[in-house]
Amino acid sequence: MSSLPTKPNQKPNNPCFSSGPCAKRPGWNLSALQDALVGRSHRSGEGRAKLNEVITLSSEILGIPKDWKVGIIPASDTGAVELALWAILGSRPVDMLSFDSFSAEWVTDVVKQLKLSDARILHADYGELPDLRQINWAHDVVMVWNGTTSGVKIPNDEFIPQHRDGLVICDATSAAFAMDLPWEKLDVVTWSWQKALGGEAAHGMIALSPKAVKRLEETEQLRPLPKIFRVLKQGKLNDKIFEGDTINTPSMLCVEDALDGLRWAQSMGGLPGLKKRCDQNLKEISQWVAQAPWVEFLASKEEFRSNTSICLKIVDPWFVGLDDKEQKIVFSKITKLLATEKAGYDLASYRDAPLGLRIWGGATVETTDIKLLLPWLDWAFAFIKSTY
């Protein structure tokens, strides 16, 4: 047996690196929720005002055009995406971009649940992007902007033409508040509170362009819709939903927490400040990967690499030489060791993704904590390898 590696002497101040729900903003504590309207109706004047403030602040920070409609939707980003798919798709063919677990789920929705026969799937393996040149812009297009489970982002909007006959539906849950989104080239954009601003789960948001609203209002409803997917009232968009009158009952504790995160985002300089923090986190990890012989990025090209859901694969020859079952055992020991040491929590890749590490690098994560985490990753791998 080789000698055991030396344990690092300093741990991250906040060892939470989960990709959802994500780390709370620096300095957060329960006092941030002291003004929550617990025991009050979300339909009260005060409740509606808080919900409307979430919509207003989100729109301002993200730079959403004034003529778009922004609303709070049940069931997190999943609910928001599925509302768009079920309420909008079906009047024209659809191109589906699939390059991570969640984009694959939207393919399942469209092909196996909605059973749209004219859906075309543009697929890429984990770490890659589909050939964006193959998209037919006469079709509706469904994409994720950032693959939360693959660590692959769409690097720019150059592939999207200014004129498009179809709608572009974009799941931006791990891109919003971390990356620029080309609003003028998108039509439906969704995200959740539990990602880049460290909010609590179960609430999603949806933004609709005028073109998307027009499609909703002018296209005959193609299928029965459950209540939580209905945004029309007597054939017209129910504007009340986009002013804070939610479809169902939200948690006012979560609303207060979302407001806290949005106000913190403003104090960081808005979207430019948030992007800078994310980019610093990715830079710190990139410098470490460049000198760590046992790991590499899952994303094959540097320009594809996410600055939020940062996914890594183990390439050490000893580990690669193990069979799949043994690799899972070893990897489980590594992540459990890090959690036991309270050096890093929830660092395993998503259950459907290739085995590896996933480090959330969103704006609520301090770069100093990333820097302190990395020696622990080296130590945990070396420790398990030396004792295996």
C-alpha cells in the first residue's frame, strides 16, 4: 500500500456545491425571511405585490424586453417548460435539440406523451452539441441553453436567424442570471428560483414574447390541458397571471427568499456582476483541471463549457481500467468521503449522466470556496486510490 496523502488543512466556508437547489447567496440566514407573509393569502394586496415584485425584479435583472409577459408557474422549471410544450406545440413541425438529461426529457414529452409525429430530434452525446446548422427555422425549436447535466452550453446566438417562422422555446434554468440570453431571438424562456440565485424549489418562471402570445391566442387548442397549464382566459392571455396572480398557491416563504436573492443580485451589479462571479468560478476550476492529471472536462470544447453546471470526468488510467461496477463503488467512496469531511456536498454527476463530478459554479458560490474545494478533490481521489 502506498503512503496516504496529506489531508488539506482548510475547508470551504460553504461546502454546498449542489446543482439544485443551489447554494444560498453569501451571508444568507433565516432572518432574510422575517418579512414573509406566512399565514396570509397570496391573493391579498400585499401577497400580489410581493409576487409582482419577483416578476419585475427578474425582468429588470435579466433584461427581458418590456413587451414580453413574465409569470410565476407551478412545478419549478419543469412545470414551466411543460406548460410551453403542451400549450403551444403541434401546429407546425418541431426540431428538438437533445444533449443532456433534461433536453432528453423534453424529447420524451414531445415524442412519447404528446405523440407529435413531425418532431425531429437533433441529438449529441454528453459533452457535445448537436449540429446547430441542421435546425429548420420554419419549424418550432425546443432547446436548453445550458445542459445542466452535461456542463455544455450554447456558446452564442449566431446560429439563430433574425427571421424565423417558428417559435424558439428555450429552457434556460441553469443559464438565467449567469449568461447572456438573446431575447430578440427567443420566444419562450423558462427558469426556476432554485438555480442561479439559490432560491427554494417548486416554483418556475416563464417569459413569453409577443409572437408566442399571438400563437397561443390565435391557434385552436389542440389538446385538453390541466389547470396548471392554462394561461388563456376566453381565448386571450390571462394577464393577471403575469402580474402576480398565480395559477395555484405559491409558498410565501419561497417568495420572500426569491426576493432576497433578486435584491442580492442587484447589489452585485445585476447580470454583469453575476456573470463575472460565474466566470471566475469556471476560471478557477479550469486552472486546476489543467494541472490535475486525473480529471478532464466532460465538455469537449472550451467554448462549450458551462460556467454554472461544471461537469468533470475521471481519466486516471487506474480508474478507467476498472469495470463499470467498480467505478461506481470507487466514485461513491470519493463523494461520501468528501461529505463526511464536510469539505463538499452533492458533487456527484446527475443520475442519468456519465459518472463524474459536477460542481455548481453559479453566482451564489464564492470563488474562495471553489479554490478551497479543489485540494480536497485531489486528496479524496488519491486517498481512495491508495487504499483501494
